[in-house]
Amino acid sequence: MTDELAGAFLRQHRRYTSHQVAAMAGVPMYRARRFWRAFGFANVPDDAVEFTDSDVEALRTLVGLVRDGTYDEEHALLVTRSLGRATARLAESQAVLGAEVLDQAGVPLGERASAWRTRADRVVPDLEQLLVYAWRRQLAAAAGRVVDQETSTVRLAVGFADLVGFTRLSRQITETELARLVERFESRSADVVTSSEGRVVKTLGDSVLFVADTSAAAAEIALRLVEVHARTRGMPALRVGLAVGQVIGRMGDVFGTTVNLASRLTALAPADAVLAGPAVAEELEGDASFELRPVNPLTVRGMGELVPYVIARGRPASTPAG
């Protein structure tokens, strides 16, 4: 990337070395580098002029949050890492989309740098505004969920949805076809989860981890995921594992025995089916929306023997004769 292209995205000129940034922020060099690495940026040579006024302001802001007691050093680094991870993925996806637009427009390779600068001038201000908007809305929703929690654990239904045979398929199709398949899977999965009162925790290309407040909501999500992807041409079969119980929430991710059980059940589930733990089945018992079929006892690694249930759509009640 040329200096002109970097400037188009950074919106500022690079004029400082790392030592100058640390001095201007009033922190030792080792501490400045800890925050820099937490953002996901590699160290640069001491004499490299790589930094802008925004880098100075960002470091001052982080240090200020620690100095005024808003965060201790460890939590400030956790916040920085979460920002770095989230924005790195966001930036990578936007860069790929930008490249696709230039490809479709037939821009020659020799003209790409100039085209990128023009595109940056057009989209960066708007995307920056949308990023802040989306973050505020997401933060408001997340704060609303955790404000009344006394501990970091909460009872949730957890689901893993996994494409069957994805690794084998990925060797049989082109990179472009693979990218499109993953994009369809992730986008349609996210639509299903969010429209059914669930939350996507993360996607991993061929799988999605989601949570819901109730077993009924999670079961509805799981069945809809199987149904939606079964109608998608070229999409591998889907299997889903469900569990419910106490979950530890940390930095946007979830952990604990309940999550592990959902993952284990996914690996044991038949193709195009939903396999749930006993606690989920117990909560769904009597709900006519779902049909529960126990399977043979299974030994789940690390959890012993249990009897899981295949969940299917409930049969509509018959209409009484008139």
C-alpha cells in the first residue's frame, strides 16, 4: 500500500515515530506497544514514521480511561483487544467487497491504487458513521441484557449449527464458489437467528454458534436453520446441537459446560436434524410446536452417558369434525 493510499483511509498524514507517540501520550514505550499490539498491530521499527495525530489521541484516550479509574490496565487491554478483533474482521470484509466492486467494474491492476483512493474518499466517511451507529445500537442491547445480572453467568439455550462434509466439499469447488457458499450460509443463518429472537455469538465459516433466552426459541431457530439451508441449492446438509443451562459470557463469547454439550451434540447429530440435550427436551415437553424423539443413550466425551432427543416439527392438531 502506498503512502497516498494509506492516507486516503487514515484521513491524516503519517508524521510520528512510535517513540514520539508514546512521549506525546505521556506513557513509557513498553506500555504504548502493549496497547498497540492489543489492537492487533505489529510493532514497527523505532525510526519508522508510521503514526498520525489519531494514533496519539487513541493512546491518550486509553491511558485516560485507566488514569480516571474507568478501567484498570487489564480491562483496558481487554477492551482494546475486542475492538481490534472486531474491526479487523470488519475491515477485511470491506476490503474484499471493495476489490470485488473494482473487479466487476473492470478496473485494470495498474489503476487499482488510484481507484482505491477515489473509493476511500467516497465511502470512508459514511462507513465510519455507520460503524458508530451500529456499535451504539449493539452496546445498548448488550447493556440491557447484562444490567440485571449479578454474576457473569446466565441461563441460556445454546445452539451449534454445522455444515456436514464441508471440508471435503471445499476441496471440490473453486475458491470463488467456496466464498459464495460461506457468505450465503453466514448471512442466511444470521437472518434466521436474529429474526427468531436469538443472537449470533460467532460464525466460523462452516458453523454458527447462537444463543437464545429459552429452549423453545432455540429449537425454533434450529429447525428453521435446517429448513432454510435445505432449500438452498448446493448447500451441504446441516446438523444442529442444542443444550440449555448456565453459560459464562465473556468479551462477546460464551463458555462453559452448556456450550461444550451443544458442541458435542452437534458432532453426534444426524444430517438435516436437530439433536438436543435432556434439559432442552424437559423444557419443551408439552409444547405442541415440537416433536421429541429420544435416541439411544450416547456417551458424550467429558460428560458421561445421556439420552439426547431429536427435535422435529410438531404435528398440527386435527380439526374436529363439524
